[in-house]
Amino acid sequence: MKQLIAVFFVMLSIGGAFAQEAKPAPAPAASSEAVDRLIVVLEDPVLREQLLEHLRSTPADAAAPAAAEETDSGASTGLVGALYRWSDDFVSSLPTATFGVPIDRKLAQAGTQIGSRVESGISSGQLLQFIGWALPGLVIVAGIGIGIRRVTRGLVQPTKPVRKRRLAMGLMLKVVLAAAALLVVAVLASLLPVPKVASTSFTSLAVGILLAMLAADLATSALSGFGSLRSVRLIRYGQRRFYPWWLAVAGFATFAALNAEPTLRQVVGWSAADFAGLILNCIAALIMLAFIARHRMALGRLIFGAAARAPVSDNPLRNATRRLARHWHLVAYGFLVLSIFSLLAGQRDNDVMSQMLWSFAVVLVGMVTIAGLHRLTTATPPPRYRYQRHTLRQIVAGKILKLLRVGADALTLAAMAIIIAGVWGFNIWGWLTSDGRVIVGPLFAAATVVAVAWLIWVTLDAWIATTLAPGPNARPGAQRSSRLQTLLPLMRNGVLILLVVLGGIAVLANIGVDVTPLIAGAGVFGLALSFGSQQLVQDVITGFFILAEDTIAVGDTISTGDRTGVVESLSLRSMRLRDSDGALHSIPFSTVKALKNSSRNFGVLRPRFTVPSGVDPLAVIDEMRTAATELRADPKFAKAITSDMHDLGIDEINAGSVVVSGSLRTTPVRQPEIARAFNGRMLAGLAEKGIRL
């Protein structure tokens, strides 16, 4: 439903800016509107005098200075300036948006017209005379409408299955009887010995009453056609409960339409008729809003049945119908609010029911289109690229497809907004291709910048993730090289910051913000920060060279002189070291003067033993060679020991003892483990030979 709310927001926010100049332009309606406004201006002395003063004070060559002034005022380009000018024009046009003249002037004109007509009617006695014979006549007409409904009630009762011929006959009979009643009322009114204006006014009022009652009766009777699809009990409930609401809506809407009838407009006054039409149409929309809020569950069951409870389907039409069935009342609320807005914006030919039906059709078609596009673009699940290899092309293609789907959804929603706004009398497309280009253009450029930056980030992120993922033939838990694990995340963070900064500057530039002071200020701030943070800059520069030279990496066992441990994480400024006691040390790079890395290439184990003078040192040396050979044959240490024991010999000769040693090459960081195993084998071998050290 966020998409539908976005559609209504676009129509409500843009429609008022061009409601007056972008109306539908059929010649008769436009001419009638112009005549009405001209009459209002000429009848009001103040407005007439203002018009004359304006015409006298406007020379023929005033267009050029005005155009020059407009050009100067429009010199501030970009979205910010365009929105400012648009909001200023919109606010300035609000008082005259409804009637083309200020509302207070229109209200004063309407009050003057009603007061003068009531006063003249009472003084001449024609008003009381008209009320005396017209009021009973209208009561009789209402009684005729009630009689038509009662006479034809038996033919339109809901049945299961539906008796189509009987129902059609009942509906036809209602229309025929109402038409006959209208004809009789018109003939009798023309024969009355009253002025023609009075008879015409009475006929118009009688027609309005009968049409309102007929429309409400036909709407409730037509519910019987759902007898084969819905329960008869639900239909009877709707016919009994809905009729008063529909009668009220039809009555207010009908009499609002009758205010456009020339005779009635002449009788009550042009301004009074305009105000009456606006108020009646707004009341009809508010009643419809309250009716939907009161009976939305029953209406939803009648219109959609069990579609709201249907499971998610692969069929786009069923899926769209399911969504619309669940949230149709929100769409209806939006359309009714839009109808009131269009009335206030000056759209006086407002047929709410037909416009709502057309708008619902547009919404359904748009939802089906969106559901179909989603089905086409999500046929295969996207690869879980953080755990798979060799899927970079699929990842980027999936992200581009996702971006295209978002763009297609946006275009579909925009098309829905344009079409629905056209149904309600707002020419959004015409505004977008003329005045709205100064707003839409920067927004489109900013969206393009964001999309391109997002695609670059997605491509880089996917490449780094697939590069760091284990290969297809790697053993479980295997990782990529420590250098890649260190540098690639740092590169990803750096590119992200760069894209955010450059993308933000590009977006600000496209929406009309002058980024030159921003860039200059950022440069000055960076210079001041570099002078005030020399130690931080030294840390960053030292860290950059340490990482670039691949001196250390995550997982290496290193010693900085005073601290020894395993590197857990690296940044451009510092590294985190976990020592053998479990403590975590954060060490800035500028404090590191020398590094001892025990995790590169290979390690060397140098066993040393002190042999007493009474023991043959050669026997100890032979046992060292034997222990090394046995240890290397052990599968547990076969890959950890990469050479035989070498450099065996006597290192020192002391009083009463000698020191023998050797050298054994191992894989990095395995020396302590191999030393413990080697010492155990040496102890057991010497014990077998009876040698005590």
C-alpha cells in the first residue's frame, strides 16, 4: 500500500499548482466558466473597478520588463529555486483556486445575491407563493418515488440462483415509471398558472428528487445480481443498510449538478449557485467517506468475496485482486479526499462515482502490471553470493534486474498517478512537460547519480565477497589469503566513503545547491584538521605503508617489542592484538618501531640439551635425530615439519657438561606444539637407553 499512498501524494502535491491553467479544455465548458467569472467581476463594483484600473495601468510594452523581471527572478536555477517559486505560486493561487476570484469576494457576492433575491421575493409575495404550492408538490413527487420503489420491490428481491429476466424487468420497470413520472410532473408544471421561471425551477427540483431516489433504488436493487456469487443474507443486509446512505449521496450529488442549470443559477444567483454546488459536492463526498468507513467490511465482501483471504498466487491478476481486496477502503479514502481537493481546486464538473470507478480500474490495471513485472523479474532466486564462488556475473545481473524492477515500478506508479489525475481533472502530464521540467529534471538527474553509485558499490561488494569466499574445491573452513582478507575490506570501506561523498556532492549540485563553498570549506577544514591531528596523520600514513608492503595481516602472530600476540583486526590507523592471556591491545601504527612476524613462510625449532660429563653426547645427538624422524613420520606433524633435524652438534663446552643442539624447520607458529611433542619423545628414548640428563 505504500505504492498507492505515493500515487495519492504525487497527485495531491502537484495538482494544485496547475489546477487553474491545466484544466480539460472543451470549448463549451471553458466558455461557460469564463462567462460565469466575467459576470461575477462585472456584478461586483469593487472587482469591476480593480479590473478597470489594471487595464488602464498596463501599457502595451509592459510585457518586456515583466519578462526581464521574470528572467532575473528565475536566475536561481536548480530544484531548490524551482520548489521555492512553485510553492510561492501555489500559495498565492490558493485564494482564487476554487472560483477564479478571492473566496471572500465570492462569498460576499453570494450573500448579496441571496439577500437581494429573498428581499425582492418577500416584498413581491412571489417567494411565499412559490413555497406554498411547490413544497406540497415536491412532497408528492417524493411520495411517487417511494411508491415506485415499493411497487417494484418484489421483482428485485435477491434469489439464489438469480432470476435474471425478473431482475432486469424490475430494473426496467423502475426506469420506465420514473421517466413517466418525470414527464407527468413536467407537463403539469408547465400548465400551472405561474411564471415560467417558477415552473422551470419546480421541474428542476422535482427531477432532482426523482433522479436521486431512482439512482439509490437502482444501486440497491442491482445488488440482487450478486445472488449467484454471494449469500442472499449478505445482499439483503446491504440493500437494507446501504439505501439511506446512497440516497443521501445521490441527493446531494444530484442537486449539486442541478446548480449548473441556467434557470436555477439565474434564480439563486451565479455566485450563490457556485457556492451551493461546491458545498453539496463536498457533503456528498464526506457522506460517502463515512459510509465506506461504516460498512467497509460488508462492501468488501460484496465486491471481492473471499479474495482478501486467498493465499498468495503466481497469477498477477489474482495477486493484484487480493491486495486490492485487503486495502480497497484505503484507496477509496484517497479518491474521496482527491475529489474534495479537486473541487477546492476549481474542478466543478465532478462526477464522484464514475471518477472513482475509473480510478479503481486504473489502480487494478497498475497493480496487475506491477505484479506481472515482479513475476517476470524474480523467476529464479538470486544467488547467495557471500557463500558461493564464481557468481559475480549473476550477482551484478540480479542487482541490475532489481534496479530495473524498481524503475519499472516507479514508471508504473507515475503512469497511474498521471491517468488518475487526468480522470479527476488535473493535467499532470502537461505540467510535467512544461513548467514541471525544472523540478522533474533535477530529481531525475539526482536519482540517476544515486543509481549509478549504487551499481558501482554493488559490483565492488559482490567482487570482494566472491573473492574472499572459499573456492569450490577448498576444504571446509578454508579462508583466502590473509593479505586479501586485510586489504579488500579496507578497500571496500574506502570506496563506500568515496561514493557517499561524491554522490552526495553530485546530488546537491543537481538539486541546485552551490557546492563550491562546501568543497572549499571541506578543504580548509581538512587542512586545519591535518595540522591539529599530526599524530593521527602519522598513524594513517604509517599504517598505509605497513599494509601496502604486506608486513602484517589479520591472523599473524607478531611481536612489537613489548607486546606479543595474534592480530585480530587492522585499520589504517591502528591494529588490535590479542595476547596469550586473552587481553586485547589496540596499538597505533606510529608507536610501532619494529615488528617481528612469526607467521610468514616458515619457522625454526632449535632444541638444546645440557649433557653431563659422564654421558656420551653423541648418544644424545643420535637420539635427537631419531626423535625428529619419528615425529616427522607421525601424521599429526607430517605437514608441520618440513625438514629433517640438521645442524646437530655440540654448541658449548662447560665445566662438567656440554650443550648439544639442532635445528628443525616447521610451518609458522607450530614450534611450541612440536617442541612439546619432541621433548616427550626425547625423554622416552633417553629413558630406554638409561641416559639421565
